[in-house]
Amino acid sequence: MNCEEIKIGLHDFVDELSDGFMKREIEVHLRTCDKCFNEYKKLKNLFEKLKDLTNTVEPPEGIIQAFSSKLLERSIKDDLKEKIVSDPEKIKQEQINLERGIRESSGAFRKNALSMTLMASRISRPNLFSSRINWSKVILILLPLVLLAVAYLVYDLQKNNSPWKIKTAEGLIFINGKANNTGTISEGESLLSSDSSKAEILIPRSGSIVVDQNTTIILKKAKDGNNRITIEKGSVKIKNVSEEPDFAIDLRNSSVINRGGEVTVFVDEFKNAKISVNSGSTEINYNNESYFLNEKYVCDIMDGKKPGTPYCSDAPDTLIHEIKDFDYNNGGDNSIDNIISTARKSDMLTLLAIIPRASQIKRVTLFQTITNHFPPPENVTRMGIIKAEKKMLYLWWEEIKEQLKFISDHK
């Protein structure tokens, strides 16, 4: 299926209405298409928010049903008065049609808020521009939208969690340039630690940030599921235990999105960054592309460029050096040869990550090297990997990751 076909079926997929075949096709596509996956996340997030709306704003029982019935009853009378027809049978048929409208409208109001909203958006456009506007029906269409908007506003305001409290501090901590060791930090404010100080900041309902020495951060947004800071320099460790886990750390030309767990981000004086995932999962966004970083893996970002090849947190220094040469110093095939000769069995995911960036000839060598340790699963072919097909790379990645986890757990 292509991206356009996926988008058509994405709404039913998120609403859990897709049949078995369509569900499988969409799941496979989302694993290999970053663009569609981002659309899925946006739509999924919207659905999750809308599901909670009934718990936030609950109109009195029966008010919508009573209001809709009254207005539609009045609409019937008004329409019948305007009918100047001598044929009694035609008038009777018109009344039957309008009464059917009442029953259909009553059933529609018993649907969930999301379905009602989507229905209104589809049927209101032609009605609003008809030759004669029926204001009763217009009000019935707009009423759920107004209730939905008010409910969402209340729901959104409840997610604000500013300010954040400074739990502990060693040495002198500055908030917006003023010494403040036991206070708080609010949206738009900065925190600076010196070479002899550090602090722990509590994130309401989410976790905490450990700010190391010589670190400057700015709190850009304080909202459940959308907390965001900028790190100018230094090191921070994010511990994220929220049910709405997204926590963003903005860097030069990219953002690190912690999806839950623990991640450490270091930025040096030249804005070069190192992202280390201690637990959970993390995503790096760069130029509208997403790069996923697994647990116990590290990624370097030099000069604000494209994220580098991920490598194990315990990888040998010689391997890390060759990876940086390949990523940022035009090491080319020579660097790939050195990486292959240095890599351990536990570094096969690094070799797999290099394949899309390697030449056709080196892809063959990389494929054979990885196969020696982890034969590809049944539905992954040699030619598909040499062509760097995203779906096959993903399936092989998942297979190797699970086997490495099994080996690690049984050491």
C-alpha cells in the first residue's frame, strides 16, 4: 500500500475499526515510513485527548437530547407552514420525512463526541450554503462543536504543570541570572549551574531532571505530555515515568524526544551533542525525519548535522573513532572496512545502521558479516537489504535486537 492509501485508512485504524488485512498492512507500513508514522502519532494523540473529554465537561443528562428534539420539532412546524401545497398527500409525506430526520438526529446525538464532530463537518458544508438556511439545524450541528471546544480548552489548561520545583541543589544555582537554590523555574526562565554546582528539578507528574555542573537550560514548555527544554551547554539526565511520556530536549537543528525511561544529553561548547539512552526509548528528530535510538545505545551529533550512526554504550574506542570518521570525516569505504574488522557480535546493529549510508559493494560485505552472527529472518532477503529497503532493515533490526536482549539476559 502507498502513503495515500494508508492515510485513507488511518482514521479507522486508530479508531480500531479496520479489518484484519487492513490493520496488518497499515502496521507494516508505519514501521517503515516515518512520514505516515508521524501522521499516525498526531491522529492517535488527538483521539486520546478526545476520549478524555467526557470526563472533563459533562452536560446535564438529557439536555442535548431535549434541546435537539425541541428545535427539530419547531423546524417541522416552520417547514410545514412554509409549504403552500394543496395536495394533502404531499404534505403528509413531507411530515413523514421530517419526523424521520428527528429520529436520525436523535440517534446521532447518542454517538461519541468524536463521531458526532466528524459527522457535522461532513454534512454541514452543503447545508450552510443552501438557498434557505435552517437555523435550528445549524444550531444542532454547531452545538456539539462548541461543547467540544470548551471541553478541550478546559482539558488543555489542566495539563499545564508550571512551575517546576528545584528539589535539591549543590553549590550556587541561578534562575534568570539570580541566585536561587530552593525556588522554582517557570516557562521561559533559564537555569545555570556553575563548575561546582548541580541541581535536581522535579517535573510534576512526569519525573525529574538532574542538571550537572556548567550547564545552562531554558524551560520552553511545561505541559503534561509536551514538556520541553533547550540545553545550551552541559549535561542533563531526564528520568521520565509519566503516562504521557513525551519530553523534548531541543538542540542545534534537532530535537531529542524521550518516550519514557532515562536518557542523558550532553552538549559541549561547540554545540556538538551526545545522546545516551540508559533505559526506555528515544527518538531524534532532524529535518522532519525520525531516528530511533534503542536502550544502551549512544548517538553523536556533530556541528548540528544529521545524527550519526548509533553504537553500543560499551563499544571500543577504536570502533567509535571509525564511526565518527565515517559519519563526519568522509571516511567512506576505508572506515567501513575498519568498522567491520573492529565490530563485535554485540555491534551488529551498528553495522545494520550503516547499510543505507554505504555503497552497493560495501552493503554486500556488511550483509555477509551480519549474517555470520545473525541470519536474516525468513522474510528478509539479501537483495532487499542490498537495496536498503526500510521494511526489511526494520524486520532484521527487530530480530537482532531481541536476540541480543536474550543473550544479555542470560549471561
